[in-house]
Amino acid sequence: MEVVIEKTINGYRQTITDKVHGKTRVRRTNSIRRIESLIANLPTNPHFVEINNKDIKIVYPNRQTLVLKKYQKNLDSRVYERILDGIDEDTPIVKNIKKNNKRLATLALTTVVLASSIIGVTTSLGNDKTVETEFLNAPSQYVYVDNSISPDTFESISPDVAESNQPSLVDEVNFNLEQRILQTKQILNNQIANNNNIPLATRMDEYTINKIVGFINSEDGKYTFQIAEDFGIDPYTFVCLMMGESSLDHEATIPGGAYYNGFGVGICQLESPSGQQITAFNYSTNQSETIYETMENAIDKKTNIKMGIMRYQNVLERYHGNEKLALQSHNFGYGLVDLIVQIYANEKGVSFDEIVDNFEDTGWLKYVEQASSDPVGFANSLDINKYSDYSATIEYLKNWQYGGYGNGNYLKSLYGYYLGVYSSNIVDGNIIQTNLTNNEVVEVALSDINENNHII
């Protein structure tokens, strides 16, 4: 098992990669509490510490490792300092070496004091001792210095997830309706901490829960769940999207309906369908499927649901499984969401993809609120030369004539209807499960899940 800790702009990210019955499993979290819990339980007697130009790798018994990314830049950080200070001062420091088919190269080792700084270790070579060993089946490029260390189970340092009130993907991928109803009621009764900046169940009461459950148990609800499963979409997320868009009332939101606004059509509120093509991957048939978003198709309730799910799969993949960006694009369109992500990335001094891949960082929402409340002013405030790739979107907003644009609180509105705690989507062959109370992410390869939705 490998644990990687890296300093981010907003704190730290921890990634744990291990194997379960030969299959790779990845778990990520930005929770400082969980990272601190891991640090508090780290063994003090690693085999050795390897230093290269960028990272520090601490190798523990049973080939378990912990990597500190970009240590020279972040050595003075509280987390890195605590980890290094907790290592025995007798721990050897080694350099990365290359493996020969029959023989490992000579390796210089030195025992140094891992005190407040580890940068100077490579200069402390006065007490070198040379180790030359032959490994016909060397498992890696590292020499195990002290094989007398007892093989403590490194797995024991994994963060405790007992308090999560629900098992992770290790035990189950999807959870039944009764469990989700219970979880939502526990949130309403403050038995489950609602720590996310986009909290769950804020629009829930007994009537609303019963309405959503009634839809899920209906023929249309069962169809929604089947199509969501076919296209790898979390059905509970999509139900809350439809609840927020149309209050699950299809007939009232199509042409001739009491609440038809001339733009959004039907239960998914598909914007002005004009025959555009939608292609998405069907995991049940293992092939892509295409449908045309015509008004006739949008008026048919089941086809409306299917088109909405297929469209949602497209934007979910566009944003690497970042559910919040995908949902916001349903309200704003992905052109404006892309622009907002790029503005926020420029503000933070990072790339577009770094913002997309950080599921916990929702600082971009401030630009959602600005664009919603004053779209013309928002567009006029931008340097068109700096954002030339988004010129069409900017010009579109400059000519907006309808007051506000979209819903600046769209995500809070939708997640207010979410039933349960965990969402699970399939993106690029991986199941990405997110704990919506704290944004902790578990990612598992689809091939690692059996027909009973368990890790294999």
C-alpha cells in the first residue's frame, strides 16, 4: 500500500493506493482530520527514507510506503514536519538506485538525525557504509536495510472510517432506499454531521421525502434508475436534479403545461431542443448510443429522462467526475462553467484541470453567483484578450436582456433534495464515490466490482 500526501493551495490531499485480491483501489481525502489521524498512528521504525530531487519516500515493513510530494518546497509545513519528526533518528537515508538483472549497484548508506530539516542529509556522508548485495528476484529498486524489523501491519494506519455512518465502496457500491431515507432523517436530526459547504437535505421534510420516494417507486422512477445504471450515473443525484428543475412534474413543464416557460422542456428541463445529437456510452450494452434531442423526444417523458441522463454523462466526463461542476453546467451550460473554472484557475495560479480535479474546492461558486446576479456586468469586467477562447460566451452574456442568469444557488438547491449521503458515478472506467457531507472521494476501477457490487 502506498500513501501519498501533497500540499495543495487549500490544505493537503491524501491518496491511498492499495490492492484488494490483486485489484487496485484508490482512496482520496482532503480531510485534515483524517490525515492527522494517519500521522498519529505512523510507525517510528521505517526501513529507510529515500530522497530524490522532488519527493521523500518513507519505506515501512511489508513494502508499505508513504510519499511526501515536493518536500523541498513544503518542508516547513506542519504536516510534513510532524511526519519527519516522528521518524527514529537511526533510520538510514538512501538514494534511489537502479536495478541490474542480477545485481544491485553499490549503495551508500548513512545514519543521520531527522530533526527539523532533512535537506542536509545528502551532505552527511562521513559515516558511510557500503552494502553490496545480490538479489536475483529483487522486487524493486530499493535495498531493504534492516530485515530484523518486525513486519507491523501498515494497513492499521489507514484513517478510521467507522464514524462515517455508512460503509465505503470496500463493502458496497450502492445502498438501498431504506438506508438512504434513514440517513436523510439522521441529517435532519443532526445525527450525521452536515459539514459540506453545500449541505444536504436542507429542503427536505416528511412530505418532500415521501414525494421523492413515491417517484422512485413509480414506473417512471424505476425507469430512471435503470437508465441511470445503464449510463453510469448516480440515480439519486439525477432525481434531485429533476426535483429541482421541475418538481418531478413533467406534464406541467411541456408545451401546453401550466408551468411551461418557453425554454426548458419537461421533467429534466431540456433547454430549447432543436434536434441536436447526444451520444453517450451505455455500460449495459458496452457500446455508445446516440439520440436526437428533438421537441418530440423531449415531450415524451421517458425519452426526456434518457436524454437528460445521456447529456449529464457527457458533462460529468468533461469535468472528470466532478459532480458539482457537471450539475452547475446543467443550469449554466458548460461554456460558461468552463469560463468560470478558467477565471478561478487564473486567480489561484493553477491549471484548469487542477481546479476540476479538486472536488472539495468550490471557490469558483463566487463567480457563479456574480454571473447569475449580474451577467452583463460580469461579462464586461473580463479582459476579452485574456479570455479569447471564451469570447462567444462572453459576448452572449454582454447581450443578455433578461435580468439574472440561471440560479446562483443552484447546487445548494439541488443537494437540498438529495436522499442519502453518498453519490456514485462511473467516469472513464472508474466508479467515483463521493461522501457528500465532507467531499471525501473513493475511486475504484469498474473491473474491480462484481455483480453484487462488492470489491473483488
